[in-house]
Amino acid sequence: MDGHADASCVVVVGQIGRDLVLRTDGLPQAGGSAEVRRRWEGLGGKGANQAVGLAQSGVPVHLVGVVGEDDAGAEVLRQAARDGIDTTAVTRRGRTALLLDLVDAPGSRRLLEDVPDESLVTVADLERARPALEHAGTVSLQLQQPPATLLAAARLARRHGARVVADGAPDPAARAELLGLVDVLRADAAEAEILADGPVTSVRDARALARRLLTAGPALVALAVPDEGDLLVWPEGDLLLPLADVPVVDPTGAGDAFVAGLVTGLRGGVDAVAAGRLAAAAAAATVQRLGGRPDLSAPADLSGLPSSS
């Protein structure tokens, strides 16, 4: 798993938006109201969250995405700059995506998304990112973007020898080709069921699915298993990373932090087990905070994480 490891940057292709997080003591009934106990707003979206986590981990990162020609777009770009993220490949048009995270009890949230079509990355948008993509050591793709964009980015990355990481479930029309271009695939529980075309409710189900996915191209597959944790599978073995024994304030962004940790580990040349532990630690740190923004600047404490199996 360390064949691609080098000191090059990571390019993240994915969603950029403005997060608005509201913490209440409960959601109101129809026609009622509820007091907001805590409010936070700032840079968000799956691509931006992952880029933030990478930057916090000391990884040079370029973000490829779209923000609006509005005040929200200007502000999230300023926040990204403060976070140390290179945004020269970010396109501006339309209005900025808004992600509303309603947290009504520890671990319970509802996510409302206003993601206009113009906020998605097009193939033409990738031209701004070509210099970064041609020199990247790793390219990470959020699979909620259009299939044509993802395929174009993956082809370019592979042509120049980059590791390709994909987060999500590929569109069926592009799945076969995209999986053939991907080195690492990560999917949450809902996405795993899309990939399996059926329920994935146990570690056994996830392991069988991951083994099938490995034959399609990836060298490493990470799947979330409901109520169990994350299963990491590679040709020579697998590892279950149980859910961390930490207080869950808000699960938003756990998957983004997991990918950031996994990419950080693999980029540093560690094996799948060590990279998985770092990913699990990153996710555990994030769910203890309100909102999807990670906080990975402190060294991860891996002492409580499982040993290899």
C-alpha cells in the first residue's frame, strides 16, 4: 500500500459550502418554536471538510470545487485560506451551497442541504486544477460530483501516477470504469448498500462486499458497518475498527475525517492497519464536536484503538 507515498500535495475534488449548525434541546412541533442553544457557521461541505482535516494534519492540500459569487462564497474562501488550503482551483459561479445541521440531542442530527446544480464541479472546471492534478501524489474524489467529472479527474490522476481515493458510491453508469481507476474506496453504511444492491448489516456482509470490490480495481476498501464500526479490507487481510468509546455529540463529518486520516496515513507510507487506526482516531475526534468541521491539529491518540486482527 505504500507504492505511491511521496511528499507531493493532495488534491481534493468535492463539495464546498457554508455550514450552519444549530443545537437545540429538541425539535418543535408544527407551528411551534425551539430555542437555539448553540450556533456555528463557516466553511463546510464534504470536500472542504476533508481538505481542512488534511491541512490540520500538515498535508499540503489543493481544493477543487465551486462556491458562489455571493458573500457566503467569499467568506468560505477566506476561511479556507486561513486553514492553509490552496483554493486557486476553486471556481466561482451562482450561489454557494448551504448545509443546515440540526442537532437536537447528543448524537442525533438532521441535515438539510441546499446544493444548487451550479455548485457541482464540471469537467471544464478541472482545467483550473490541471497543474495541481498533474503533480499530486494523491487525488481524493467525493463521488457526489457528476460522473463525467469524476472519470476525467481519475483518468488524469492515474496518467500522472497519483493514488486515487474515492469516497462514496459511484454512479452505476460509470461504476465499472471508475472502480478500475481507484486505489482506495471508502463508503458509509448507506453507500455500501447501494454498492451491494441490498442490505449490508453485518461485518460478514461488509467483508463479502469488500472482497468483490477488490476484484474491480481498488487495492483497499473501507466500509462502515452499522453499530459495528469500519471494516478495512485489502488483498492480504482485513481489520475491523470498532466504534470508538467516546461521547458522540454530532456524527456529521465523521466520514470526511476518516478519509482525511486514511489519506494522511497512506501518504506517509504506513501500512493499511496503521492508516486505518489513524482514520478511526480522526473520526472519533470529530464526532465529539458540534458540526462537521474536523479538529485534527493535535496528534491522534491511538492508544485506545484496536490492534490488528
